[in-house]
Amino acid sequence: MVLDASKAHLLRTEAPQRTEDRRRKVDSLGLSPRTLHRRLRHLMDLAGVRTRMQLGGHAVRHGWVEPHPARPDPA
């Protein structure tokens, strides 16, 4: 399955976000919180997963998005 550009963008920018980061991201994506929730729920249903964390893993394993580069350890 290949995702369209808007779904891939949503996965890259939204799925891994913490709750407080999500509120800011909703404004930058131009989506209402309800629309954002519906779109993520649709992607989770397509992937057959129950959490955003599982969705991110599924998306990377199945080539929907590229993995994030490793973050350096804080020193």
C-alpha cells in the first residue's frame, strides 16, 4: 500500500508527537483537532494497530514513511 502525500506528511509530523506538541502542530497543519483525530484513527485502522506508537512502527516497517534519524544522546 502506498500512502498519498498528505497521509505520509501527517504520519511524519503528527504520530510521534506528545500531547502538548500536538496542539501546536494542529495549527501548523491547518486542521481542527477533530479532523486530525479522525485522520489518525483512519490510518490506525488501515494499519490494524491501536496506538500512535504502533502506527509509527508500522509506517516505517511498511515503507509508508522514512525512519527518523537517530537522535544524539544528551550530554
